[in-house]
Amino acid sequence: MPNKNFSEEILQQLEKLADKYDAMGQDLSAYLDGLLHSDYLTYWDYIRLDTLLSLQQPRTSFPDEKIFILYHQITELYFKLILNEQEQLIFGNEILSKETFLRRVRRMNRYFDHLIDSFDVMIDGMDSEQFLNFRMSLLPSSGFQSGQYRMIEIGCTDFRLLTGSEEMRREDSNESIEELYPHLYWKKGATELATGKKTLTLRQFEKKYSEEFIKRGNQVKSTNLHQLYLQHFEEDEEIREALRNLDHRVNVQWPLAHYKSAVRYLQKDPNVIKATGGTNWQKYLPPRRQFIVFFPEIWSESELQNWGTRETLG
């Protein structure tokens, strides 16, 4: 076979590769042999498509249960996308620029936009009778048990601002993460309606994630998005607006979408059906009751008073 004349660009790339592998004590020719004999990458192998499409395992024969599973899996993938952006900010080692911060917060907002817009799948995309039948087979699991969503919250703001205690939320409160943890707001949403005791749903959730949540809270005490805003961007109007949008999407629009879904399937006058896992959805889901605000400094007093209403954004 005649010699091929390689372009200068290809020769330069080979030299760079040789330098790269030399620095690691590796032989470039061995890696080129491997490349020569390897198969071409396919789309379905790269994204593990067959595995992905096999992950829906309904517990009943009702067809719409598959919709329920798929939608929650899609939601968790979006949460992973959001965490990917967030973690590059809260764990970043490079000097934080306005452009980087703004770009990543806007990406988070875009992902939440998709989640909020897509929630019609849960509100109108399933047959009510099918849902009320298959949901009983899901006990005690609940969407309440999304660890990724709680990690997003912890990365967004100070631990104290995630408590249900007005006193603990105060800026001068000095409780540790460990002391604040029992008072996180969402724990009230998984108490038995009749007794006020922790549901099995909550006990399972705490057993799996409590250590991880406390660890993350301590890791980001000074680098969560709220603290990064206060340290670097407090006077920047563009960033304030991006954070307002994030706050409103996560703490008003997203829980409102869930509330509408709960009303659609569980509010059957004259009786109210309990949610799966016994979650206290009537008191837990409405944003006005939760009153969680990641960035209180960027909201006016009247906006905070109207939190969770159409007047929230002034």
C-alpha cells in the first residue's frame, strides 16, 4: 500500500497525542492499535437506549401506570441536569464570573420551565380511575422521596431558610446544620393526618438520605447560590432577576403544579383521598403554606406577603 501524505494538522495532532501519553508513561502506538480494532460507536449504545427503555416495571396491569413511571423518571433526569449546573457553581474551584453564574442559573431556569410545562402529563395525561387503582400498589413510596430535589434546595439557599420555623429562619440564628435538620419544612408534609407521627414514607426517606443531606448542608454553608449572590452579585440587576425567576419557579410554580395534580386525582368531594405514602398534601403542597424563599433579599415586602399567589411577582 502506498504511503499516504498526512496533512500538517494531523501530524501536529499525533505529536500532541504522543506528548500526552508520554507524560503518563504510556505508549501511543498501543492506544492506536486499540482504536484500529474497536467498533464504531452507535447512538443506542452511547446513551444505553435498550437499558433506559427497560427501566419501566409497572406493579399493576393498568396501562397508565407506565406513564406515571416514565414521567417521574424524566423528572429525575431533569433534576440531574439542574444539579449538574448547580454543582459547578457551588463546588467550583475557579474564580466565579458574572457570565458563568448567570449562564448556569438561566440553564436551571430553563430546565424548570420544561418541568413545569410538562406537568400537564400528570394533571391530564392519565385516566383518573386507573390512577386511583394503581396508586394503592405503590405504598409507601411517594414523589415526596426525591432526594435529588432536596439536594437542589440545599444547594440553592441557607439551611435555615429551608426550615418551617420563623425563628430559625432569622439571619442571626446560629443553629448548626445538625440542629436545623429536624425542622426542615418538608418533614411536615409526611406526617400522619390523624396522629401527627412520621409516616413510613418519611422514615424511609430519612434513613436513606439524612446523612447525605446534612453532609451537603455543611459543604455548601458558604457556597450555596444564596451565599454566592450575597458575596459577589448583590448589586447586579441581571443576576437578581435570574434568581427571582429561579425562586419563583421552584417555590411557587413547581409546587402549584403538584397541588393541581393532587386536587385533580385526590379531591373527590365530599371525601378527600389520602395521597400515597400518607403525605399531607393539603397542607404541604400550597406555596403559601410552605412559604419557602431562597433569596429573601431580592423580594419586596408586598411580594413576600403575596407569596404563592398571582401577585407574587408584583
